[in-house]
Amino acid sequence: MVFVPLWYLLKDSVRVCIVIPVYKATVTPHERVSLTQCLRVLGHYPICFVKPQSLDLSPLLSDLPETVQTLSFADDFFRSVRDYNRLMLFPGFYAAFAEYDYILIHQLDAFVFRDELTDWCQRGYDYVGAPWLRDRDFNSRWDEYWFNAKKRVAHLLGLRKADGITPREIITINGVGNGGLSLRHVAHSLRALKQHRGRLAQYEAAPMHQYNEDVFWGIETTRFWPRLRVPDFRTALHFAVEFHPERAISVYNDGQLPFGCHAWDIHGTRFWQPIFAQYGYDI
């Protein structure tokens, strides 16, 4: 169970913890950028590294504030991407943060531009992440309406690709959203895991291509009716962006940076370079 400082309980009406999953005791230069910015912007919130039981994090923790905590889970949760997905769908993971209203999953390929965390918690969403943005914009209201209608039918029917396993891509396009930088309501997440126990068994048995844990949180929990409160993709783009970042910011965010971004070292790195330079980072 994670310890919550008394000063923090009295600080705000919303209790939130920054959760940073790690599987090794050293960081790459890009991961150092992510971690340094996280501490600069969000360092006044409780921060907890989630790690394998056998991992000694002393080399990483030696130059970090003493207030940074660690929480260990079985090594089996960290051996592969699929195993990490199991951790993010494990009730015991969320139960460990039961003292908090929210957790912010902040993987070390995320970057936060400013502190809007309390504001996002107070909006009342249960899950928010960077949308899987469509590769082109809608050219009319009818175009968007028709796309959403087809998406809704595919979602309700659980349509699959030819392999009979992988969901049709339209189900996730403009869905919300990637778990690498994501805000999650702890108690409501636990409730959703209990409500979807049968479906979770299918997730665990299937190849984790488009069955990643964030697909469960953003897509599966809203399939028939909203078990969790998830914003539309336009709102979520103000929380975080990942795919097509230049277009996401210029078209949907009126040129304003979101709260954060994810996978900036993969998607649109050239676009991010001058922006990160303004924050003192050479990527």
C-alpha cells in the first residue's frame, strides 16, 4: 500500500499520485528528459516508481528527491509488453493506490508541458489518454457523422479483421486513448475490472496487438454503455497528443500545447525538437 503524506491529504480535495513504471535501474537520455521534466512540473505531487520485485532501484533513486516512493510487483508483470498489459489490468495494482482518487500513469516516453493535473482530475473523467488520431481530418459534418456511425456499429458488433481476433481498426481510430500518459480514477477502475471479468479473460488469452490494456480502458468499457466516463477525442487532445502531433495541435488545439504528449521520440520528433528546446532539452 502506498503511503500518503498528511500534508498532501490537506492540500487539495482531489488526491492524485504520479505512477512511473520502470523495469531497469538506468535510464536512456530520452528517458532522462522525460523524468527530469516530470519532476520539474509535477514534483510537488506524490510520485511512485512501480517496479519488479527483484529490481534494485538504488542507482536511479540516488539522485532523486527522498520523497519519491517505490512499489514492487511480481517480476512476471515486467518481462514483456504483454506482461505489462496484465499489470495494468490487475485489480491488485489499483488497490495498491486506494488512498488516492486518481493515478497518472507517466511512462518514461511521456512529457508534460505544465501542471494541469488537478484541473483534469476535477473534470470528473475516469480515463483520459492521448487519442489514436485519424490520419486525416473530416471534410464535413456528414463525413464525421458517417464515420462515427460505422465506428459505432463495428464497436457494438465487435467486428474483427480476417484473422478473427484483431478488432477492426475503425473501432480504435479517434478513440481515447493511449495509456503511456493517462489519468485513471482508481475506485472506478477497480469497479470496471470487476464488471468486465469475463471480457478480461478474452484479453488475457488473445494476442496483445490491439488488445493492449489501454484499448480495454478507452474502448471496451464504453462498448454498450459507458461504464467509465471517457472524454471525446477533441477534449482528450487537450490532455495529450501522440499521433500526428503537428496536426493535432494546429487543427484541434488552436495551436496550444496540451498538458502533455506521449511517444515524442517516435511520432513527430522533428516537430517536437524546437518545442522541447524551449524547455531546455535537446532531443
